[in-house]
Amino acid sequence: MTSAIHHLRAAGSSIVLDARGTAVPALLHWGADLGALSPAELESFADSLVPAVGPSSIDEPSRPSLLPAVVDGCSSRPGLAGFGLPGGAPAALRLEAVELLSPSAVRVVLVPRGAAGHPVRVEIDLELTPHGVLQSRAAVQNLGDTPFALDTLELALPLPGRARELLDFTGRWPRERQPQRRAIEHGTWLRESRHGRPGHDDAFLLVAGTPGFGFRSGEVWAVHVAWSGDKRLFAEASATGRQSLGGGELLAPGEIVLAPGERYRSPSLVAAHSGEGLDGLTARLHAHARAQSPTGPEPRKVMLNTWEAVYFDHDLERLEALADAAASVGVERFVLDDGWMLGRTDDRRALGDWVVDPEKWPAGLHPLIDHVITLGMDFGLWVEPEMVSLDSEVARAHPEWVIGLEPGAGAGDPASAAPAAPVSWRWQHVLDLANPAAFEHVLGQLVALLREYPIAYLKWDQNRDLLGGSAHRQTAASYRLMDALRERFPGLEIESCSSGGGRVDLGVMARTDRVWPSDTNDPLERQGIHRFTSLVVPPEYFGAHLGAATAHTTGRTHELSFRLATALFGHAGIEWDLTRASAEERAAVAHWIEVYKASRELLRTGTTVRADSVDPALWTHGVVAPDRSHALFAVVTGAATREAVPAPVTLPGLDDARRYRVEPVLLGGGPRLIQDAPPPWWLDGGVTATGRQLALVGLPLPLLAPEQSLVLKATAVS
């Protein structure tokens, strides 16, 4: 047992935990590094933070408890809530021990402090990762003789008073991660996901900061729940002067009932601090995501996905022609999307039957895959293992595997089953993967596919909300299924898609190689989606596809140069029928792929940066090499600029003392300009300037038309 003041430090961050006495420990500080402090200095630091006792309040100073409880005089959100069966709230807790798990991690052990209430044991793990990210998890064990129904187990992290503004996100299909900001006022700002997945309106990341914080300025604190099921994030401020950020899994009533001795462990609450705005958060969170991901150092292959090229029209001759076109421009992976399964002629049938349709594919997928491999590409396949159509062999044989389907509903005829069937969503339902028989059935079908065919990649879709059943058990089962496949097929890559960006979180990223941030390939929509998805997700982990000129989801038409520039800053792919592209368009795509291949190591390892702009129509983002020897930037006009001659555009993140050659990278003919006399450096083909000049003063640019993007390459010359 170690009960003292614990100071964890890493990568410019500190946390200080006061575990003196027997009360639930207090997290006194998480944020900027406090430097090396001796035990005596830590004692003095902790003593100096003891607040005054407020009027008409408890008669002792209120501490920022890790696990707030009303019995301790805390009127904020309780960290632990539940009910012992047949009766009894959880017992009040006291500190039993603080265990040092490593120099950067501690475990707090809490046990009942009296006979009253249902006895439980709580463990809280706090780890400050090498990247300065605070990763915390809690576990509760039922010590009683009767069951305990858990309602809430979530941690609260204190916020200093100077954090006065909040940022989080909302959205819809296919317009995910749209920012929303507000002041921190007294009360609770609570964001809950009740989709059985994070959902298109996921809060994603809850950020608190000093007023007016931006990408490159301000002090910010942020939390993210690394979980792909129901969850909550909250910010709370009270008249007592306490503020906090927190979150955890959102549990339905009765979803977790612990038998005597049973234990529940929460998902990770991932938290980070930055004194340099949102880009500082991104640097920490990207390093954390890269460290926990199963993806290796191999180059991120350029892929072509067939969906928006052929939809359900799976004709071997047409697909071979598409593969020929893909190989001719430098594509490295060919992914066959929805439509290959038994009886899958549209989106109303055949989900759950993960066998190749013998009518469409009389020789199986072998002819197509052989052709793809002969062209030098590897092969990927679309699946949706968590879902099922009522019109499917598996639903007819096992209606009890369909979540919410009442006995005798009649799985074979969706129309007759409707009165007794659960609410359909995109004409599909959820397969209960928490049912061991259903789990083994799906696992067996997927294993059979992967054994028969050389499939390098699974595009794993999840196209609806749960709307019934246990989100906890379904999410855990989905994780187990992914883990089981990766264990059996170590080289297999998996993309997490969820009707676009409905499941983008650090929980699913720990077991997949790629996430699909949105179903839209409209580059204007994608610019905003990428801008804020990249707060947490590194560029090499989110798919960015070149679509057709007219976007499938919006009907909006964009020039090739804008589409190419947008898809460059991610894991690049194509979702366009290249057989219909002109020779000039194919040549432009081939050049774009060459640029991507030359840049993908930079994207995989670099630091994402974004400039703050006074003109909301003008965005600048980029990726800077770890040694700051080179960088790639994009300047984007989402609309018409405010001024006829905009102010010089700054390029952040470079080495102040080095000189850089900045040159345009013209993709698809380059962006459309709307002026006759661009700056002289543009006519010269480039300019040399110091990193400090580029960050503080910037460069004048030619005036871009609305919905254009100019790509710039910066290379150190001294």
C-alpha cells in the first residue's frame, strides 16, 4: 500500500494525485508539466490548493474527487451509481491502497468504509502515456451476497477556472463531426449516444479551453471515450467553484447486473491537455492512436472501392475492366463492395449469408481475384457481419438470432413479419453476436471466405443503429469477432465503416487499420469532416476517396483538381468508375497517385497542423515531417473569400530557423484562379523563406475561386 501524493510526468504533461488519508483521492492537477518536485514540494503544493470553506456548505474543504459521491458532500454527477438487489445503494467508499503499476501509472483501490449499503470494490487506473495522454479506466466488483445492478461508473477530471469555453461535435449522415461551441455556465452539458454505436451525431471529443482558443492558440483540455457503443461525455460547473470534464459508457437499466464476485471494467477515458491550442491536442492524440493501433509501418496502399462505380451490378467483365483501369493509374488494392453474397440483388435481402452467390459468380470470386492479382494489386472484400436481412437464409433458419424479433414473426417475408418485427433501418436488422451460436456461425462463414480466397482487406460495415438489445454486449462481441479474425489471419487489414462515420473512435481503432469518416465523397463536405476528424484520427487512418465529378450524396459537381487535393490528405483511394474517365483525367489521377505515394510516409508519421484564419472561407492545413525537413500543405477556399486580395496565408509547424523552398503541387491542372496577376513568386514557380516567416507573416497567394484547393510543398534548403 502506498498512500501519498503521486506526481506522474510525461511529454510536457503532469498529473498530481493526492492520496493522503482514507478519502477517495483527489486529482489536484492534470495539464502542463509542473517540473520535478520533491516529496516536500508536493506536500506544499497540495496544501496550497486546499480551498476555503464556502458559506452554508459542508464544514470542510471540498476536494476534486476522482469518483464524486453525495455522501462525501459532492452534489455533482455521481461517479458510481447502482442498486443492490433486492435493495441497497452502493456503500460509501474509502481508500484502501494506491498501487504503483509503473513509474507512469497508478491504481487506486477503494473499498466499503462501513456496513451500510451494498458492498463493492472499485479500482481506478490512471496512466500518463509517453505522449502525455492521460488514460483512465475504472472497475467495480460486487463484494455482496446478492446481485448488484450497475447504473453508472464514470470518472471526473477537474478543470481550472480559466477554462470557460466548450467545443464538441454533432452531425448527421453524411455530414459528420460538425463543430459546436458554447460558454461554460453553471450546470451540466451532457452528450449521450444511444445508437448502440457512437452515431453520426457523436460528440466525439469534448474540449474545454480558455476563451477564444483555436488551432494554434489557447490552453485546452479534452476527453474522449474509447468505446464503440453507447457512451456519454459531460462538462460540469457549479456555484461551488468546481468544474470538471468526464465520461464513460452509457448503460441501460439492468444491462450490467453483477453476480456476487463479478466485475465490470469501464472503457478508457482518454484525456489530453495542450497549451498550444487544438493542434497541441492533436499531436498528443495522434501519437497515442499510432502507438495503440495494430497497423504496422507498411505503406498505406492506394485502393479502388467498387461501390460508387458499379453498386450492385456485379458483372465479371465489367469488374475486370474496372480493375484494368485501376491498375493502369497505379492502384494497389481492389475492393469489391456490397452485392457479391448469396441472393444480394438489392439492399433488402441476403445480409447474414456470407457465401458467394453462385448465379453471379459460378466459379466463385476466383476469376476476379486472379485477374486483380495478375495486375499487381491485392484484393479486399466488403462485409457487414453485425447485421442481417429478414429475407436471408440465416434469419429463416434462426429467427432467434435477430435482436428484437418476436417468436413466430416469420423471418422469410418482411411484409408479414412487420407487426412483430423490430424497427427496420435501411431494410436490415441486428444479428445478436452476443449469442454464442450466432457468433460462431458468422465467424465460421468469414473464416471460410478468408481461407478460400486471398483476401487482404475487409471493409467492415455497420449500417444501422441497434435500437434494442444490449449495446454493451453487442459492442464487446463485435470487438471479439474482429480480434478473432485478426488472430487467425495476422496479415488481415480491417476498415471500420458504419454507414460512413458512425463508428469513429479510439476503441475500434485499437483493432482496425482504417476508419471511413463519412459516406460522402463530396470534397467540399469532406474538407470540414477531415478537418475535425483529424483532431483525434491521424491522416493515414481515415479513408479519403476520389469520387466522380458529381457527388453521389449531394449532387454537387466539383473540378478534378479540388477532388484530388482533398483526397490526398488521408489514406487515399478511388470510388469512381475509371472506365468512364477520359485519357486526360486518367493521366491526372496517375500523377496524383504518384504524389500520394511520395507523400504517404510523411502522412503516416508527420504532425498535423492547421492555421487559424480570420476569414471563415479560407482554411489551411498540412502535415509536417517529424524532423521538420519537409511538409505538405493545402490552402482551401470553401466559399468566396471576404477580401479581393486576401491576407498572406501562414504555414505553421516548420522550424523557425530553417529556410524552406515552397512550391505549388498542381493536381488535375491546378486550382482555378480568378485574377490576372498572381504574386511574382507564383510565376517564378516557388519562393524561399524561413520557417518563422512562413508561420508568422505567411505568403500572398493567387486568389482562388470558391471550392478550390492549392497544394504546397515545403522543403528545407538550409
